[in-house]
Amino acid sequence: MLIFENVRVITWNPAAVSEPRDVVLREAAEGGTVAEAGANLKAKYPAARAAGSGGYLSPGLVCSHTHLYSALARGILANIRPSKDFGQILAHLWWRLDRAIDEPILRASARAGLADAAACGVTSVVDHHASPGFIDGSLDVIRAAYDEIGLRGLVCYETTDRNGLEGARVGVRENERFARVLDAERKAGKAPRVEAAIGGHALFTMGDETLELSAQAVRSTGRGFHVHAAEDRYDASDSRHRYGADLVERMEKFGLLGPKTIVGHGLWLSPSEVELLNERDCFLAHNARSNMNNAVGYASLLPGLKNPVLGTDGMGADMAEEFKFAYFRHREAGGPWWPGDFLGVLDRGNRLMERYMAGTRFGRVEPGYPADLVHWDYDPPTPLSAENLAGHLAFGLSSRSVRTVLSDGAFVVRDRAPAFDAAGIAADGRVQAARLWKRMDTL
């Protein structure tokens, strides 16, 4: 058993901040769940080991859409030509980068990205992966990084036609293979930290044959479809021009919409497409910083979505920072939402995790919930309560206050010291980043 003493417990949505209390956890070997929260629990659990005291204790954060393969692009020194639009950004940078990824580069990138996430209080990461030169077994490499760092998540391979139809078929097979590996493990009584989705890159790079193969994989595995859609205006216009249908209508035609579907971005969706996503109970991952960086526009229909969640699209995994950008960009665009509305978006990543990890509830510090927790060393200069929690996250509370992170009752970070080899991960990242940048210029 572990015990946090005299902590104020935060609930993100609906916003709540408790009076000081003790929280007792079952460690990983004991089930990795919250056992009890209340006053003076040390006397009831005298053998419980001290995990921390004071400050605030919250559920772990969820990054609902990212690209771990981009972790080694930070400060990139490859020869990148100037880009006048989003299509050229993809062609000049990202499609060159993903083609240059091999197994050692992927391993280093996944480890570095997840290590950063853990340090920021993120306990679940939804990854959307691409490495056309290393597809078979790529999801196993990413999964190993989750296990090493100690985080949960969803992973998929983002299938695309842009490297040929055979490459697309291999991508679909990798998604199916990985899902079946997890099914077999669960049938054998194991509890994998990760789950599988069926990935697609973006609809303008997926023809009808590839969408049909993806739909077959969705049906055969019982997973959802995770895809980019309407990130740029071109994606929406291309769908109408080549296929005579809006993007979401095209997915609907192939049976790719459902309660496990994750649509990334969605800036250029029409009101009718938003309505259809809502009818099918889909998720839409909003990635404010990435949208700003690529200058692709703003998701003005965000408030009309039933299930918006918050991601980073590969720009790290600092969800406290992403929350701020999401709110400030929304205000700049004249949107009607306030910080409290974005607390709901941030917290809804837990509902996404629940749909994939059936039978497990996330997002509360309550008995029976997984001990996926963050201890914040935050001493606010103004009162903090349920009424202004969102304001503190928008204007004050940040990842620099993350002191301790647990996943499944095991320490991932303790008193700011990682439980994994952070220095070794960073050193390997520097070596593999140099290789990646060189390969981008020579392949």
C-alpha cells in the first residue's frame, strides 16, 4: 500500500477540489487501484508507504492524439525546403521524416516522446504512427516503450496509399496483427498497458480500396478507426472533387464511423459532417498548437461537437500547455467557450480510454479507479476551488508543478526523479536523431 497524506484531491470534470485528506493506493502488485480516500487514514493503514504529502492530487492526464515518431524532429537540422502551404510542409518535412525511420530510430523516438509525457503528468497517450520503411513489427517497438516508461495508451499504424497499394496493405495488416496479439494476451489472462486502433493517415491519401481494407480490419478486430480528416482545406475539397462526397460521408459509406472512431483535427468539416460525427458518437481530437504551427486555420465548429478531446499532433505531450493554447486560440477566434469548457475536453480523453479498455474507469481519484495519478507541488498565490480550477490551469498551474506520477499504482516519476533511465533515453535520442536527419537528406 501507498499513502498520500494531507492532499487536496482534484477532479477535472465536473471540477472539484477537496479539503485536505489522505489517499491510500494499492500498488501495482496489489491491483494498482485507489483503495480509499478520507481523513486520518494512516492509523487505518499503518504499513502503507509514504508517497507524498501536501499539494494536490489529480487523475493523470490523457494526450488523445499524437505522433511519437516526431519526437526526434525537435531542432531538426535536415535540409528542409521552404514550404508555402500545408501540402508542401508534408512533402518537404514529414513524409521525408517518416520514410527515414528505421527500428532504432523508432525505438528512440517512442521512448523519448513517452518520457516527456510522463514528466508532464500524462499517464495515457494515444499514438498515430507512420514509418513506411519499417512497418512490420513497428507497433511492437512502440508498445515496448510504453512498457518501459510505464504508461498506458492506444497505438495504430497510419495506413496510406502514398507509398503504393502494397504499402497500404502492409499497414492494414500491421494494425490487424497487433490487435490480435493483444486479444490473445487478454484471453490468456494478461493485462496489456496498451490497446489497438485501426489507423489511417489522412483521407486524401487513402483510396476506396484502402478504406475498404481498413473497414474490414475495424469489423474483424472490433476496434475503431483513427485518422486525420480536414486538417487542411485541401483534404475537404479533394474528397468532394475526387469522390463526390464530404470526408465524413465517405467514412460513413465504408462503415468507419462509431463510438471508437478518432478523427484528428477536423478544421474544415461542414456542419452536416459534425452532425454525423455526433450521431455516430465519434471523437474529434483538437490539436491547437499544431494547427497554429501549420497555419491551417481554426476549428470554429468545435463547440458543436459531442466528443471533442485534446491532443498535440506530435508537438510533445504537455497537456497543461496544450490546454492553455486551446483556450487562448479559441478566445482569439471569438469562440464562446471559457476555461471550464476546455476542462471537459481535457477530461474526455478518459472516456476515450474507457471505450477501448472495456471494464476500466478512468479520471477519478476514487476507490476502484486505477492509480494513474499526478501529485502537483502547486502553492497557488490565490485561493483554488472548484469554481476557479479551470482558471488556475489556464493562467497558472503548469507541468513544472508535477512532482510525482503513478501509473497502475507504480511510480513513473517520484519527487521529480524518473523511475526509468531518462538520461540514457535522452542520450540515445541524440544519437538516433542525428542518424534520422542524415537519412532524411540521403534517402
